[in-house]
Amino acid sequence: MVDDLREMLKGTLEGCVLEIIGNEETYGYAITRRLNELGFADVIEGTVYTILLRLEKNGLVQVTKRPSEMGPPRKFYALNDAGREELGRFWAKWEYLSSRIDKLREGGR
Amino acid sequence: MVDDLREMLKGTLEGCVLEIIGNEETYGYAITRRLNELGFADVIEGTVYTILLRLEKNGLVQVTKRPSEMGPPRKFYALNDAGREELGRFWAKWEYLSSRIDKLREGGR
DNA sequence: TCTCGGTACTGCGTGATACCGAGTACTACT
DNA sequence: AGTAGTACTCGGTATCACGCAGTACCGAGA
């Protein structure tokens, strides 16, 4: 259908991951599946893991390792205060951007 | 207000420039001013020119050089057929992405 | 037992993009 | 002459999504 959202996802995919983590404590593999079923069909695991490592490096999440019945142990991610702030900034930016784009499209003066 | 849209603009700014050119034949400096007044306040000339050179390289625009009364000659850009197609694809991608994001935000199942 | 597929994470490298900065050059006004 | 506004070019940088190879754990079927 719509091919190659790659470039357009830059800067937004991380926010999507933050939002998913904000809804419930979860782990990389599940986040990828969630994104896929939400319509971000081409997002692959490697991408999500790089985002998660970045979030951890930037101190936006709290990480807990727990064993799994289905395979290797899972790293569960939850937002901390800094993460919730960043999520708020993300939605503010998204609202700002999308309103400008829509205005532009309407012939926008 | 909203700082650093930089990453979020990736993949969308080029589409915005295409839309502006599609509305009327215009040139780089004017496109920058137009973007600024539309709310893309931090977009600078260098960025727009790199986009315009890319559009030209990719064969999406027709370029006409014309003298100016106010300074150096201007390079006017107009969309060709390929450019109009690309613009259509851009809006399709934008619609797709923004609908998914909004769905995600609504808690979206 | 051995392989295979599904689950789960890591780490290095690539390509595309917006942005930065310095440079060039033309016009008009003081 | 000097400055400000207009107008474009080009080399370099940082960041990001993504590709890919590798590691590792588990359960089911041949």
C-alpha cells in the first residue's frame, strides 16, 4: 500500500515506542509486534532495540530483566519521570508539526 | 515554543517544498520565507537549497533561471509530471502515518 | 538426538536527511 | 566605500531508521 515510511518515521518512531511503554510495562519483542499490528508493518526488531537502548542511555526508562517461559529472559521497560516528560514533548511536537502540515495542505495562508 | 523539530521534519520537509512549488512556480529564497511564515520557523536557506538540488537531481522539477531586480538571478522551480506523482505519494504517506499515530495515541486497538 | 522455528537481545555498519558554516555574488541605499 | 538584504553553492556533521550477522533460550517434530 504505502511503501517506505522510513524517512518519515524519523523522530516519530521513538515517540511511538515511548507511548507504548507509557501504556504498560513491556519488552522489545512485544513492542515490535504491537507496532506491526498498529500499521507500522515494516518496522523490524533491530530498529526497536536500537531505540530501546537509546532510551535507556538517555535515562528515560527503567529497565527490569525477567525470565520468560517462551525463550530467553526479557528486558521490561517502564517510563520514569524524564520519560514521561519526553513523551509530553513528543506529543507537543507532533501536534505542532501536523497542524502546520495540514495548514500548508489547505493552501494555507 | 516547540523546539527542535529537526528529526521529525525528516521525510516531510521535502514534501512541504514540493507542495509549495506545486502551488506556484517559485524560488529558493521565497520558499524559505514561506516555510518560516507557515510556522517552520527554524528552517534555514541552506536546508531548502539542498532539498531543491535534490529535487532537480531526481528529475522532479523543471528549473528556469531568471534575472531579479533585487539581487542575483533566481532559479524558479516548477513541478513536472514526476514531481506531481511524488507529491501525491507524499500526501498518501502523510495521511497513512498521521492516521496510525493518532490511532496509537487514542490508546488504539 | 538433532534440527528447526519462534522467541529475545546485542552490536556494527549503511544510507538518507536536515542542518551548519563558509564562501560567492548581485543590488540598493547611505 | 560600506552595509544590509537578496540569492545560491558546497563540504561537512549528527541523528536516525534500518540491514545484517551473531548469540542464546525453548519446545515440537523427524
